[in-house]
Amino acid sequence: MTTKKRICTVIIVLVIVCAVCVGGFFVWKKTGKGGSKSSQKVYVQKVSSLNTVSDFKLSNCSFLGVVEAQESVDVKYDSSKTVDEILVKDGDSVKKGDKLLTYDVEAINLQLEQAKLEVERLQNEITSNKSQIAELEKEKKNADQDAAVSYTTQILSLQSDNAKNEYDIKAKNVEIKKLEASTKNAYVTASIDGTVKNVKTVDKLQQDGGDVIMQITEEGDYRIKGRFNEQNSKDIMQGASVIVKSRLDDSTWKGEITSVDTSPQKNSGDDIYSFGSSDEMSQSSNYAFYVKPENFDGLMLGQHVLIEIDNGQDTSINKTGIWLYSDFICKDDKKNYVWAKDKDGKIEKRYVEIGQKDEDNGDCEIKSGLEKGDYIAYPDKSIEEGMTATTNEADVSVPPNDLGTDDNSDGDTEGGDEDIAFDGSDEDGMAIDEDMLASMTDEEIEEYFNKLYGEEENAENADGENADAADADAAFAE
């Protein structure tokens, strides 16, 4: 290779290297920190999943309930007594402890006197027998052997009679105590507050059979029966305030737990409280509690409701529509906006109208600008319009900005899966490996570029080419 040709080769290499550097600079500048804006991906979430207006959901302090008739108590009478007077009639309101009926006390007193007389008779008989036994014992000592046997038989018979009489006295004393208690409780009282229903006369009761003479139904038309299990039993206690929510609309009622039934409830296949599994070992026991609402307006018998322990969650703000946490809202010249996905799948600045604010919960109402089906991104200062929206967290180029943390301020480019890393390619896309060029001889460089650009190499013999190369080296050195 001639000196002139070698110099040309070196110049060509330098020009190409410069072109590569200049081209890389313009590519970097055009794409913005090493990657096109449209290729960077931002994670977005559906507005409906971020909406703080919750639908019907169960929580560990929420319980299913059903509206049912009030509790009814059967009033039974003592069939061993005679009913003297029924003091109430159907429809009467009674309080706990009120008298419902009385028994015939005179008849009870007569039985009591008869029992006492019987005890007295038995005691007298025992005393008489003991006297006879003492007399027989004396006569037996003076009698011959045959007469002694007869005396012994009489003594044993009297002793047996006394043992029987003593047993009868004990039984009569028990009866006397019961009769005495009956005279003190010669009436039946109401066990709950309520309304008297289904009162029967004594004749009707004897005709129908049974011992239920009337019923008492608790005040009010309905009550609400809820169910809890052993895992959330700590939340249920008598007197606790609750909020009853309709599953048909937004209606709510305040109420109070009036009673708790600790008897395990039996689930059936069509029971709304059944959890579907028949494996007893995999279930927890269920128990019932009862709620009395402040009013029953809008409630229907058999209606299913949601019962929540009242922890003060019932606020004056009635949230409907779309509510988002305020962290998602950005401001631009006193206008509110969010980073939203547009119809082409790109990130855009979407202006929204803000309504009410809940300072306690940290969220605000979105009156316009967003629909529940839209997608938005959590704000980050690296987000720009035109970036690609994605719902796959693994694809994001712009990482989510954690609450309370700052973005990187050192100006480093945030990596993306499609960021352009300049690799030294020329405009035609042919790769130029600079490290490889530095390690090649002049002949190899010339051959490399001839192949790269399709230039034809002049045929020269090897000996002459080597000689020319030696001359060129010597001239270049001078």
C-alpha cells in the first residue's frame, strides 16, 4: 500500500469516528436522555379500583343480618294448680314482672293443711309404736322360748312401720314446702316487655291440651337477627351501638344489640349464614345476636341487611360517584389534573373538577373529567405527556414514586426496556466496532472498510505491497 493510500485510510477512519460521535449526540438529543418518550412506559391503574367510594363489602366488623318477627315467649301454667283468674287479654301491653294470672290460693291452703295433718298423724303413730315396742321388750324378758319368738316378730313389725312412717313424713315435708311456696307465688308474671297474644281460657286450654295459656311478643313489629362466629365474637356485646345498612339502596338505620345468644346455631343448605362447607372441622361455630333499630321505616320482614359496629364511621359526607386520594391530583396554573391514559394508550394531562373533600380520609370528589373505566398514574416528576401507558408493573420504565420520597436529582437517565443505547452504527445501520479497529493492522483496516463499503481493492502483488508499506512507514516516520 502506498503512503498516499495509507494516509487516506487513516483520514477515512477519523472521519467515520467523528461521524459516529456526532450522530450519536444528535440521536441522544432527539430521543431525550437515551430513549424516545413514546417508548417509555408508565404504570396506570383503573379508576374504579382506586375509587374510595366502597360498594357492599364485608369486613371483620361487618355481619349479615335478616329482619324477622319479634321474639315470642310462651306462658305456661302449673297443671297441678287451679287457675283462679286470668288478668290480661289479647293486645294488652305488659312489662317484665307484671302479673298475668293467679291461682286458687284457698285450694292450695287446703292441700297444705291436709299435708300438715298427715305429718302429724304419722308422727303420732311412730310415737305409739315406740311405746308398744318398749312394752313388748319387757314382756319378752319374762317369756319362755316359744313366746319370745312371737314377741320378736311383733317388735320387728312395729319397727318396720315406723321406718315407713318416717319416709312418708319426709315426703310430706317436701310437699308442704312446695305448697307454702305456691301460696307465696300464687300468680304468673311476664318475663319480657311486650304484647299479650293468643290468650286461652281454662276450658279452651283443657280442650286443646298442652300447658301454654298465652304468648307475649316483644314490643315492635320486627327485630334483626345477626350471626357471628367465634373468630369475631369480641366485637359483639349487649348494648353495643350498630349501623344497619340496606343491601337494596343507601338506606341506613341506627340500632342497639339487645341480646346475644351463645347457643351454637345450626346451618342449613339454604341458610344465608351458611358458608358452604360441610366439614365440621373446617368451620367455626356460629352464634346469633339481635338488634333493635331506632325505627323500622323502610324495613321488610325477611329483608337481608348488613350490620356494622358503630365506631363513628357514619359521617355527614355521603360519598357517591368517584372519590380519589388527593395524592393523585396535580396542579397546573391553579387547575387540577391527573396523569391519564388517552384513547391511543398514551399518557396525557387530564384536567378534572374537584368537589367535596374529606380531610379525615384524605380523599376528594371528582366531579368531572374522569370515568370509572379510565386509567390514571400516580404522579411522578419524570412522567411526561406522550409516554406509553401500561397495566403491567413489570414493563414500566418510569418507576412508581413512593409516598414521601424524592425523585433522583442527579440527572441520570431512568432506564427503560426500549431505551436507545447508541452502539456506533452508521446511518445505514452497519455496525462499526471501534475497539476492533484499534487492534487491527493497516492492511486489515483497509480490507475491513473495503468490505464494509463495497470498494474494490486494486490487485497488487504481495512483495511489492510489502515494500511500498515499508517505504510509507519510513516516510511517515520522517
